[in-house]
Amino acid sequence: MSQQRITACTAAAALLLGSCAVGPNFKAPAAPHTSGFAPPGQLPAETRAAPAADVSAQRFIDGLDIPGQWWTLFQSPDLNALIARGVADNPTLEAAQAALRQANEAVAAQRGAFYPSMSAALATQREKEPAAALGLPVPGSVLYTLNSAAVNVSYTLDAFGGVRRQVEALRAQAEYVRFSLEATYLSLTANIVTAAITESSLRAQLAATEDIADSQQKQLDITRRRVAAGGASRADVLQQQSLLQSTLASLPPLRSQLAQARNLLSTYVGSLPADFSAAEFTLDSLTLPLDLPVSLPSKLVEQRPDVRQYSALLHEATAQVGVATANLLPQITLSGSYGGEAASFSDVFSPGSVLWSLGASLTQPIFKGGQLVHQRRAAVAAAQEALANYKATVLTAFQNVSDALYALNADADAVAAQTLAARSAAESLSLVQAQYKSGGASYLQVLSSQQSYQTAAIALVKVRAQRYADTAALFQALGGGWWNRADVAANSTPDAKGQL
């Protein structure tokens, strides 16, 4: 082959290898253009404080970054230790980590298609053929041994970027799995926080209910003494006894819910219920964070793991359009082999036994019953579906943040109102009980005051716990600060060059 032809072939190969991959290039959708998470003026910069009810305001700080371990803001060493156990031992998180390793290896495996494939073959065979078939002028057959060794090389030129698009699709899939891991991590930590708050609420409800039952028992004793003295009727005793039994009947369900909350925590940290041990959580053991971050709307799509998941799925679907397009175009394959063949292995590599071949092929699909065309159309439709799902996920993300902000504003008002209501109910009950003891109030007044206090006391516990839970929900809705964690680099997916 002349030097001019060699140069021309080299240039053509370089042109093919450097050509752009067919199909659309992925570009992440722009963040929504919006000024906030609610119509102007509807969400204040902080919740209302109520000093008379010992309720502090929570401040919403625009652009404040979220710590990678946001739960530490509740200032509970026991909660921190429990989450550390969950991160270390939760099997769902372990499975997500293994899935990411698998996805990364799939990317690395597909990247091998960029290079020529090479294989070595070594064979020996014993044959018997008619002498005439071998061109020998003798009668009968010839028995002989044939040994061969060869190296085969094959390389499919990525002329239209089909392989590159396949690698791109797998990288996008690995990115999806990576953010699935981040979503699992965020869900796990948020669930542990919420379960701890639920336990705290149930313990407080149990304590309040037991105090109420004690008070009702004392009132029942007073009523019985008044019946003996002629100052009350038997009906008063029965009413008070009925109220006490109703209160006592509410304790077993609360204890059951508390046990279930503990079992849930044991599952989160990868422990069997019988083997689980951890500190008991109370509302007083948790500190309510007062400075709350509110991410810029333009940043939310970068922070939410679920939005990043669906962005990766859109990227994968876009790359698959390129793969389907490349399948419509010619496939160019270069191949070659070098080896030897001889009756003795010692002669396989001798000059007289050398065998070699060079080849090139071009395959252009002509007719497959419309299969390739429809596969491309399906890939385009899949990309459109992925885009719609991405938009829906973004809408949900903004809804979650807005819901949490509205809830926190309402929680502050509810806690303040319920605190004052519980105080008033307690004072009213004490006053009416004293009046009843001296004969200045009817038993119906006592009964009504007891019921009002019971309702107010339990409601106060619930709204206090809800404020903690909605605070955790805000951190979760904003993405949980995964970008500030030290272990995120280990969860990264390979870039186009295979680097992490």
C-alpha cells in the first residue's frame, strides 16, 4: 500500500472517530423562574412568637446553607448516635450502596467498547483424511496432527457515536442510582428523626394521660366522700368512675403505639426488636432549631435528590435516542489475525507456518420490518415521558417546601394557642374542684372542667410534637444538605474519562 493511501485511510479513520455522536445532546432543564415558595406577602420572615406562652419564633433565612448532618441542630446526642447506627447498619442503605457500585462497574464495562477486542486461540486436532484429498499420489488415508496458534483483533469504529451514547446512557443511569442512594440516605435520617419525635410525643401523651387519670381518681375519692356525707349523689360517683375508666382505656393503645415506634426505630438501625436498645426520647430532650434555612428556588432543583434522579433519567432517555439513531446507520468493523499452523507445536511460529489476515466490513441495515425506525420513535417518546416526569417531580419539590413553611407558621400559632388553652383549662379545673369540695360548684361543672383539661393537655403535646416534625420535614424538603457531607465523594459516578 502506498504512503498516500495509508495517509488517506488514517485521515478517514480520524475523521470517523472524531465525528459528533448522532442524536440530541443532553442539557439539564433550567430551574423554574419563581421568586419564592408562596405568593408575595403570604409567608412571613419568621413565625409569630408568644412570650406569654413561652413560644419562640423560628426565623426563615433565605440562602442559609444546610449542614450535611442537619439533625444535629436538634442538639440531642442520643439522636445523633441513633442515626449513626442507622447509617452504619441499615440494610436498605447498604443495598443502595451496592447498587451504585454495580452501576459504576456497568459504566466501566461498557467503556471497554471504545477499544479493540483481542483474543488468543490455541488449538490442536488429530485428523484422518484420504490421501487423494490432500493431493498425495498414494492410496489409502493419511493420519496427522494439526496445531495452531493465533491472535485475533476486532474493532468496530464508533463512527456515529453509538457506543459513546451507550456509555453516556449508562453514566446517566449510574447518576440516577447515585441520587437514589442520596434519597435513601435522606429518607432514612428523616425517618429516624420523625420516629424519635413520635416516640417523644407518645411518651408525653402517656405521661399527661396518667396525670389526668391520677387527678380523676382523686376526684372520684372526693366524690365518694361527699356521697357518704350526703353532699353528692350516687350518679355523680358513676359519672366520675366512667370518666376515669375512659381515660384508663386510652392508655393501652398509647403504649402499643409507643412499642411500635420503638420497633420502627430498631428496624431503621438494622436491629431486631428483641435486641434493640437505645435512649428513650422525650420532647424536652430535643431542642427546636430556631434559625431555619430556606434555599433559593433556583437552587432547590440542584439539592433535591429526587429531582436529580429524574434529571438523570431524562439524560439517559436522551442518550438512548442517539443509540437508536446510530443503529440506523452503517457499522464499520476492522479485523485481523496473526498466527501459525503446523504439525508440531515447535514449528507453529516458524516463518513457513505463519498465517495472517486483515479485513474490513461495512454493514448497513436495509430492511428489518421497520424495527429500527420504531425503536427510535419509542426512544423519542421515552425522552418526552422522562421530561414530563421531571417537571412533575420539580412541582412536587416546590410543593413540599411550601407545605412545610406554611405548616411551621401554623404550628407556632397552634402551640401558642394550645399552651394558653391548657393553662386556662388547668386553672379552671383547680378552681372548680376547690369549689366543689366546699360545695360551691356542681358536679357537672367539675366533669366539664376535667374533660376540657384532658382535651387541652393531650392537644398541647400533639401540636408541640408536630412543630418538631414539620421542622424536620423542611430540612428533608430542601434536600437534607447531602452536598455538605464528607462521604459524598465516595458515592460519585465516573465522569466521561472514567474518573471519580
